[in-house]
Amino acid sequence: MTGTACRTRVLGPHAPGRPLRIGVLASATGGNLRTLLSLRHAEPDRFHVCLVASHGQRVKALDVAREAGVEAWDGDFDAHCGSASQAAAAGPDAVRRYRDRARSWHDRLDVRLRSWEECNGPLDLVVLAYHRWIEGELLNRYAYRMVNQHPGDLSMLAADGSRTLTGKDPVRLAMSLGHRTTRTSCFLVDASQDGGAVLCMGPPVPVGSRRPTVEDAWQQELLQKERSDRPCLEWTVRAFAAGRLAVDAATHADGSRVVLVDGEATPLGGKRLDDTDD
């Protein structure tokens, strides 16, 4: 660890006497949303999923939300912003224009959320299962209250100190590097790409005989969703609600802030769960 400042910032807890109020930004099938809804069902006095929003319109997670009676907002991100991959192929100027449009789109979402909160009360935590890079006012306002799940071990560092398993396909990358297990990380969202402080990592999931093919990597990721995603997110949300988490001013080798659990500094990766952890 580097840095000597002692200032810490506690994450949560929310206002006492009411459930933790959770918002979700979703892009896919709603696996993380189902985990949160299970918490709400089991302990409605402690957890409440208030709102689900998506960048798209034909997103399964929105159906999951509506079936559970949760307010759900669809979106038009791609129509407004275009494709990140196409922008990247067109060069730096196209990437800048894409990011400007994306920032504008999320700023409008932030305005809508502000209005919603004025009528319905504040969100304490925003959970992402979201395939778009957030910048601008939305990111600023939910700083230290926005977490994301990533299907890769974000404590793995390259020789230059950067994180190895970032980006779109960390499970297959881990398998191609010869890793015998994969696991999920839950981290604080900031302006970097998968670079925020890691709060928790789910149990490691053995690769077994799978090879780094597209199909085998997908099968590994499906297994990881149940065995690592779910416990990782459950532990993080419970710890956030209980005020057990904080970030220190000191940093790790990759530049991310040191995470404290119950006042104790953790190595890069935060709380590491195994199969015996609740």
C-alpha cells in the first residue's frame, strides 16, 4: 500500500429506521436484480428495491422488475449515442463525440432521477449490471454510493500495476492466461474503466476441464454468476447497509483506494469470500 493520509470515508449507512433504498441500472437478464429482490423478499424491513432503469428498451431485467412490482424505465441510449465500438473504429474524434453524447444522455437520466427522488425519497445505493460507461453528473452525484459487479478478479495486476482482467471478456481472458479459477469482483464505480476500489470478491469458481473457447468461457461465466456473483453482491449490499465499509486515503499499487471492513484495512480485492462465507 502507498500513501500516508489517515482520512477515511464511511460508505453508508443509510438513514436509520427505514430499509436501504436501492436503485438498479440494468442492461441484461436481471441476475443481479433477482439477487436484490431476494434480499427484499427475505428482509423487507432492511432492503427495498425502488427503481430499475436501463439504457435499452428490450431488456429482460425490465420485465423482471415489472413482474416484481418495481418501477422500471427503458431508454434510448443507442439511438442517441451510437455504438462505442463503431466510434472506436472511426478514430479519436469519433470517440470524443460518442463520449460527449453518452455524458449528455446520462446527465438527462440524472435530472430525471433527481426529480423522482424529490417525490419518492432518496436512493441510498445504486447497483449496476450495466453495459455503458457512465460519466458526468450521474456519476458525480452517486459517488461512493454506486457499485458494479465485474466477472473478473480485479486484484490481478500486470507488471506496470494496471489491472489485468478488465474490459468485456475477463472470464475468457483469465482462462487463456491459465487461471484455474475465476471469480467476481464488486467495486465502487468511478470515472475509470473497472478501476474503482474493490469492496468484495466472490468465491473462486474452478475452471475444471474448460478451455478458453467462446462457448466454454460462456459456460464458465454462467456458473460464476450463481456461485460468485450472487454471494459477492449479497455480502456487499449487507455490509453497505450495516455501515461496515469505508475507503481510506491510502492507495494500492494500482492507484485504487484501500477498503476498510469493520475498520480494518484489506488487501487489494477487499473482502474475499470462499464457499464457507455467508
